[in-house]
Amino acid sequence: MAKPRIEVDRVVVRFAGDSGDGMQLTGNRMTAQSAAVGNDIATWPDFPAEIRAPQGTLPGVSSFQLHFADHEVTTPGDVPHVLVAMNPAALKANVGVVPKGGTLIVDTAEFTRRNLAKVGYESDPLTDGTLDSYALHAVDMTGMTLTALEGLGLSRKDASRAKNMFALGLVSWLYHRPVSGTEDFLTRRFASNPTIRDANLAAFRAGWSFGETTEEFASAFEVPPSSPAPGTYRAITGNLALSYGLVVAARRAGLPLFLGSYPITPASDILHELSKLKSLGVRTFQAEDEIAGVGSALGAAFGGALGVTTTSGPGVALKSETLGLAVSLELPMVVVDVQRGGPSTGLPTKTEQSDLLQVMFGRNGESPLPVIAASSPSDCYETAIEAARIAVTYRTPVFLLSDGYIANGSEPWLVPDPSAVAPIDPGFATDPEHFEPYSRDPATLARPWAIPGTPGLEHRLSGLEKQDGSGTISYDPDNHDRMVRLRQAKVDKVADSYAPLVVDDPGGKADLLVLGWGSTYGIINSAVEQARRAGRLVAQLHLRHINPFPHELGETLRRYECVLVPEMNLGQLAMLVRARFLVDARPVNQVRGMPFRSDELLSAIEEHCRD
């Protein structure tokens, strides 16, 4: 007899194991299964910082958290309802965040005395009673995988590598996920190696069958589909959406897209993805270092392309001199900074929002440039288009801020129509009569974009100060003052192109405003909704444009008695807001390499509401 199914509205599952256990693949397949059902999803992959940490140790734990629901979700969940742990290290690193009563599914095969000692367990937690407050399912997933794969001719070591598919099959049964998509995926992925294909399929089916037949699980669960707006959807990560946005922007501007980049975590996937799109007019250059990457992008911009360079915080530091040159030359370029934990090498696989002041001010001299920030994986698409529009229209380098949480996380994306994006006019200079390389468009203060080789538009560029209009080298103090102010005024004019600010303040009666930027959007949205359900009058506002600020931001902030600014840094946006508008912006900060939890932010909201 089929076991009963219990309907629930949402589930948060975390897969955790050694960095070689395939937890990211397992989580991605569970995500695809949930998307196929029609659930809304949000994910959080968490990678170890070391390329190959010692096996079975805490630094080597890799995890993937998935939140799937029958309603819209904006976070991967504060805590997992279910933890699948493949070894003692994975259990110890993650069990502390599982609420009492939560479900633990643990592979018993790795719980040897030696592996327990590696992570500081003095006794076996599966048998000593320390996990009695959880719904513990101790399952020999490795052993059953080996049994299922007998006869395929694999060594014990190779066969055991399929244990992640056993875990995926078991959890797929537990939450009534469709299996056909994963079976098709495995068949395609391992088509060139039939033995490995058959091993993974057998392990996956064995995990499903174990869930259906064992008395260990009395019932299964089911999360009904959500009700999204009609259209074609796919799951998308932030880096992938950003790549697509850059391509669409270049096409709508009629420009070739050039990416000059040096690989760096967590931005490298943008280089990987764009390198596949040569047929769409994309050229990618994997440079020997960060300086060469930004230099090539600036050279491409001089030649009439949409120049892009991608990096993370350490790379921004290396690019700073060339970025100052780009400000001086006034050429369009998009600089993507996918932030990570710092300083120095810091936490290369963990997330942070700590580069804001660096991208605002991290260049010598007065060298302003626009700064915008994406708020979610799917928002990276729109933000990339916006960055390109500003760069081309105002002839300026533009910083686009993402972070590791957005870059690697995924969510459903309503696939847009690229033709719906408004054209971006590069407005190349073509008329040699009265041409001056540093004359100004009255509306934007942008200088002409003259492509090398255009007859009559010959000119020279350098990092030295230019004469207003003619562009010849000038050391005149009054001219320098004029040029510094013109470059600042041009960046300030970018704010004229913004859409009006929209504050989420139902009824317009809130006294407290939660102001955010970047990847805190989902957590802020979740915490504010919880506060409102508890009767709190709370408004929220999320900024895409950070430099220049929207014209009406100061007036908006002054309408509220209290402004909270949650950030994964020590208060960088709060500092800018306080300095610019003289409002009492109160920072709520953490720098743990992990996203905020909505319950943490809810506590801060409740505390300040009492004040």
C-alpha cells in the first residue's frame, strides 16, 4: 500500500557533505524537480573556501539549502526543516541551525571512530542521545548504494560516489518530487560513460524505493504548486541572469560586447557563460591578471564596444588605477563586482556587502562614477541592462554590485522578451565639422564617442587633465576645477533618468522605514511582512541606485521617525545616508559570511519599534 501524503505549504531542505560528495549537484537537481512541480524556490549554495580541504573535516563541508513553497518566497529559509548529512563533519557543522523537532537524515557509513574524532565528537551522536530532540533517521546510504550497484563492475570507491543520488532519491520520495527530469538529466550527463550513467540511475531509484518500502518513514509530504503569473519560467542564478542582461543590453545598443576578465571567485561564472555566446557578438578575453582585464575592456570601449570587466573585491583594488583613467577618458564601461568576504583573500566563497565604500571612493583624485546594485538573482538581468544604459548614455564607467549570495543563488525567472527592452543609443560622433572630443551634450553632459578611424574625428586621449572642449593637455588650475566639477555634474545628472522611488508603506502610516540595498532585499521583505502580521507599522525601501542617490531620497527618509539600514558590513550605506541627508539612519550589521536571517532582522525591527 502507498504511504499517506501530508500536504504542507513550504519546506526548507539542506544537503551537506564533504566537498567531494556532490552536494551542489544534489541540491541543483532537487531545485529543478521543485521548479518542474511549479513551486516557488530560493536557494543558497554554500561552498568551502579551500579547493580541497582534508576529507571529513569541518573546513571541507559543502552544503546546499533549498526553500520550495506553494507561495512566493524571497529567501532560502532561515533554518532547514530537513538536514541531510553525509558524514560527521556535515552533521556537526549544520545541526546547530536545525530547530528542535526538525528532521535529520544521516548516512551512518562515515560515523567511524576516526571520522568522529576528526571533528571533535567524543562519542557517536547517533547513539548517545544528543540528538533525541530531533526526528533522527540514521540510514546506511553508502551501504545500500553499494548493494544497489553490485554487478556493474565498479570499485567500491567509485560505487560509493553515487551515494548522493541515493540521498536525492530518498528526499525526492519524501517530498513527492518528480523523478523523470532527474533520470533524463543523468542519462544525458553521463551518456559517454554508460557504466557511470547506470550507477547513478540505480542509486537514485534505490533511494526512492527505500523511502517507499522502509518502515523508517511512515508518510511522505507534498508541497502544492504556487500560482505565478502566466509565462515561461526557468530557474536562474544571479551570474547567469547578469550575463544575459549584458548580452541583451549590447544588442539593444547595436554594440559588440567585450568582456575582459581575470577569473576570481565568485564572479568567474560570468566569464564562463559569456564565452559560450560568440554567436551573439560576444568576445571574451581571459586576461593574465586583473589589470590586463580592465585595460582590455577600456580599450574595447575606446574602439566602440560595450566594454565589461568582472571581478570581486580584491580585483577592484587592482583595477583602481585603470578605473581612474576610465573616469578621465569618459568612456562607457561596466565593472561588475561580485562581492565576497574580506579583507584581502578573506572568505572567497562567502558573501558580504563590504565593497560599497571601495567602489564609491577607491580611486585617487575626484573620480566619481555611478554605482548600482542588484537585489536578487533575477534582478541581475534588469540591473545589467541599467548599468549598460547609464554607461553608454553618460559616457562613464559604471559599477554594478552583486555578491556571492546573489551570484550563486537561484530563483524562478519569468523569461522576458528582449525586444521589450528600450533601445540604447550609443550616439557615435560622425560629423567632423566643429568636432571637439570634450564638448558636452547639454542634456547629459556626456562627451562625444568618436570611434578611431572615423575620418575627421582624429583625437588623442590620456590620463593627463584635458582642456575643456578641445581635450588638449592642460595644467591651468581654473580649467582643472571646471573639469572636476563637470565630471561630477555628469554623474549627478544620471539621477535625472531614474524612475520615481516606490516606498512599500501600506496606508502611509508607518513610523519606521527599513532601507536596504543589494542582496538583503529578500530578507528585509520577509522580516517586514512578519512584522506587519504582528501589527507593526513598518515601511520598506530598497535602493538600486546608490551613486548618485535618487533625487527624492532625502525627503523620503525624513518622513520617518526611524530608519533602519541592514547590511552585511559595518554600516557603509548608513554612513553615506547619514552624511548626505543628516538623517538618523541606524545600522543593523553582521559580517559572518552568510546572509541575514529574517528572524534576526525581525528582532531588530521590534526593538526599534519599542524605542
